[in-house]
Amino acid sequence: MTLSLPSIVSAAAGDLASGAQFDAVIAVYPTVSKELVSAFSSINAYTAIDKSFGSSLTLVADQKVAGGRLILAPTGSLTGDSDDVRKFQETTKSAMKRAIDAGSVAPLFYFPADIAADNEDYSHFVEVSLLGALAACFDPIDVREHYEKIGKTYTVQKIGIHAAGVEVSADRLKFVNAIEVGRRVAKDLGSPNCERMTPIKFAEYVQDYFKSQSVIKTSVIEDIDVIEKEYPLLHAVARCSLSVARHFPRVVKLEYRSDEPSKVKEHLYFVGKGVTYDTGGADIKAGGVMRGMSRDKCGAASVAGFMATVAELKPKHVNVTIFLGLVRNSVGSNAYVSDEIIYSRSGKRVLVGNTDAEGRMVMTDPLCQCKELVLAERKAGNNTPARLFTVATLTGHAIRAYGPYGICLDNGPARKAKVSPRIQAGGHILGDPFEVSTLRREDYAYVAPGAASEDVVQANDKASTATARGHQYPMAFMSVASGLDNFGLDKEKKDQIAYTHVDIAGSAEEMSGTGFSLPEVTGNPVPAFAATFLL
């Protein structure tokens, strides 16, 4: 699997000069300063006649710099109350696109001294800037396949960086490279249309990618009877798709184990929602809201991407286990419907309230399996702290509540371990912001049984955006239906299991206007997870 990743190199001040190994210089700065004018004397003539020169993205000819191209890329204010490190990411992404349009294949990014001095919010501006640049020179697999057919090739071969007064170490560049590998895997899986990335093709991509990664163990469940027995809620969602062989479901398991077990501080278990197309099922998405539902697989895509980052870094301090629930929520005569009662893997009787609440159905049984694995580890004498996660583009309510940001919320043990604040802090420094939400008693009350024939209610009959606490109560459902609610703070500490739900409906795609086209898949929350658990 070729991801076409340019090499990233640390450059010296001398590389800014013409005749060096780069073919363009991109200067990133808040405002035009004496240092900037001193570094690039050619802009004197422009600033003398235009007071606003350098306040917007500008390309000028300068024979004294590499390639004769100087691109001025101002970030604007970096000190306002709402300014954050994303300003670097947005600036370098735009500047890289301009460099590519100008014909550059090896641009060098330059940052003047003290651009982020004494500001801990910008402690990783180098990494974030490079991630912005890299985002501008990548197309997902379906686009690359088209380019291959028409003979178009990628041009960006190398990206240099020189930040005056800042050490850009090999370790920092390795970390950036690993995150970008993970983001590219996530984009490859999350972006393509629902026929290019069916559950079967999604699983095949994952197998193909990780077969060259010896540190990752991969297994795929294809047998429909096994899926029905082991993951009955997931199977219910997939039931209608079984009339079309190419839409058959898959469950993928990925495992990473540190080669130094004594250094392992926590075991991370992720369950990713991989609904490759969501029609809503029998509760069909009407009125045009089905548009874009090929992106409902971005939860599974992002955790697969995170595992690709893990494979690059090979951390000593964590073990990681990932489940990908891959299904198509089709509509037809064999679709699961509201009012059905389905037994979950944990034995709980689930009353279906809305077939468009399929994501929680897909993730609950793999979440239960994660719980079982934790209990088996403890029984074997391994008491390494376990952190369980569900990751999904789950609810429109998440976007209604928090806009373009990821959301994380903890059960009691995870709250005590401050898991969500860790993710928020990690996302903050790498330009992948998160908001922390809260699981409350009302969420459990919503899903409580109303009759002796059920143990838990999956959903009401309304869209999450029309439901109070629409992004919180699904976690309560998954906790109860998986049996995790029996391992909360009311148990002895040794019997508790930390569980965090991550809703990336707002951050999995760019939310800026794109006309009638689908927005760009971001690859988030790979950066936030990497900063939180691998840095």
C-alpha cells in the first residue's frame, strides 16, 4: 500500500539561499517584522509602497532564495484569547497548496525566531505546521487510483523546515511522519464512496496494509454465522445487506503488544464504528439527509489509522487492541426494525427504538468483547490499567452541541483516571481540539427498560438533534447493553473498568463550505490520540 509520503527534513539557514536543495521558500510569521525583512531583503520594495503587503498569502519572485520563489504566509494574531495552534496548520496547508500550484516539488518552510516563544499552547507548532503542509499534498486512495489510470503522478518529494532558534530533532520528525501515516490510512478508509470501500474492501485494505507491519497481528471474521453468534447486534444492522454479497459485514481485530512488557503502563482497547453506508435502515434518512453517509465509517477508519501510527512508533509503554465493526445499514424486506428485541453479546435484551441509531448497535458487542478480554487478563494476573473506547461519527447532536470538534465523555472509572481531559490536552497541542462532555444519570434513565420484556432501550424515535442529551445517552446504552455498567465506581477499584466514548461527528470532516461536494476527511482524531497516548 503506497501512501506517497514526502520526505521531511530539518534544514539549515543556508538552505534558504538560491541553488540549495529546495525550490521554494515559504515564510510563516504573524506580521511582517524587521527580522523577516532582514531575512528576505526583496520584500523591502513591496513594503515601501504597500502598507498591507505581507498580510495575506503572497507569492513573489526572489532570486536570492531557493527556487526563486518566496511565498509569504502570515498566520495573523497568535496571542488572542481564542487563537490556537491550528493557525499554523491552516496557514501551512494554504501555503503548500500555493507552492504546488506554482510548480514546487521541494518547498522549505521558514519560521522566524521567537514566533511562539514562551507560549505552551504552541509547544508543538513545528509538528502542527508540518501536518498542515502534508495535508495539502495528499489524495485518498480512490483519487490516486484515478490518477494512475490517467497517468498523473505526485510531485511533492520533500518538505524542509527551518525554525530559527528551535531544534527540529529527528525524533520530532519521526513523530510527525508516524501521525501522517496514520492520518493517510484513516483518509484512505474514510473518504471513498460506499462501493469503493464496502465492508469487505475496507477489511481487505486493512489486511493489505498491516501485512507488512510485523508488530501488528490482524484477524478478520468473515463467517456470517460466527458474526451472528458473537456480535448479534452488529449482525442485526447488517441483516438487510446479506442479500448482496459484496456488502457482507466484517469484524476486524488488530493487536499491538510492546516488546518490553515490564514497561507497559496501560492497555488501550478501541472499538471503531465502520458503517460504510447508512441509509438509516427502515427508519430511512429522508429529505436529503442520507447525503454523505459513506463517511459513517470514519470512526473505524480513524482507529485503524491510529494503529498505523502505533506500528510506526512501536511504543514500549502501551499495548493496543482494536476492533472494527464493518457493516452497511441497508434498507429492504430483511431490515431490522423498531420494536424488535435482540439479545446482545452480554445477554441483555435490547429494545430497538430507531434503526438509524445503528452505530451503537455495531459497537456494543465488540465493546463487550473488550470487557471480556480485560477480565481474562486480570484473571491471568495482569492488572495493567485498561482503557476502553468507542470511536464513531455517531450523532448529529454532537455537531449541534459542539460544532467542528470531537467530543469525549467518561464513565466513572475513566473520569477518575482523567482520560477525557488527557485527550483534550493532547488534541489541544496538536491542533485536533476536543470538548469534554459528561455522562449523567438522566442518560441512564432514558435507556432504562419500560417493560419486563426488555433490559435496555436502544433509542427513541427521533433524530439525535431533536433529542435532549442526544450525544450523551448513547454511551449509557452501550454501557448497559455491553455489561460495562457493572464495573463502575460502585465496585472495588480492582474490579472497575474505565470506558470513554468518543464522538467525532464534528471533526472527522472539514466543516467549511464545499459547494455541493462532500467535505474533506481530516484523519482526526489520530493526532489527538497520538499526543495523548504515544507522546
